[in-house]
Amino acid sequence: MTDATVWWLLAGGLVAVELMVGSFYLLMLALGLTAAALAAHAGMDTAGQYTLAAVVGSAAVVALYWVKRRRPEDPSVRSLRSVNLDVGETIQVDAWQADGTASVQYRGAQWTAVQAEQQNTQAGLHRITELKGNRLVLEKI
């Protein structure tokens, strides 16, 4: 069995494992193995193939990590109006407590409210941005 065949089988195995696990990083490592297979076809020695597989696979993993890190996250499902009809409704907050929470009356019941992103705790009209468990997340209007 040639070196190229071994590299292709390893790359195919990694792709199969990725399909079962769902980790996109395994595809990046498979790119490194594919580069080594192509290098074997080109006649590169075994040490060069190993080095190329390591460098290409590692570079692809690091590149994917940085791309994912810089991309903004998807909004929480709890903050979507189409999922939760309370999002966007307004509430009057009379006073905030020292721990950053407030007790508000909403839909005929007492709710605990917290500020979104550590805003100033000022009394007044607020908008619901999200529900986290049984707490309303509010932003000042």
C-alpha cells in the first residue's frame, strides 16, 4: 500500500468520524491529511508528508478557531419575539434593589427583573429583551 493510499484512508476515516461526532475541527485535520496525500502523490519523502500534514492541519484548526471567535454569536432563542411574545413588551420599574434586581408586576404576577448588560439601575419604563428562566431581562427605554 502506498503512502498516498494510507493518507487518503486516514482522511476518509476522519471525515467519517466527523459525520458521527459533528466537530468541524476534524474536517480541518482531514485537510492536513489530504495535503499529505497530495504531497505523497508529488513524490515528497515521508518526513515531509508528516510535517506538511501537521502544519496544514494545525493552521486550518487555528484559522477556524479565529474565524469562529471573531464572528458574532447568534442571538439567544429566548430573546426572539417569534419564540417568546413577552419580548418587546414594556414594564414600569419603581425601584431597583442593591443586588441589581427589581420586583415588577407583569401579567398579573410578581416577577424578578434584571438589567441587560449591567446598565444603570434607574427607575422608569423598561422593555423586556429576554426571559432567562423565571427572570425578565430589561433594558431602559
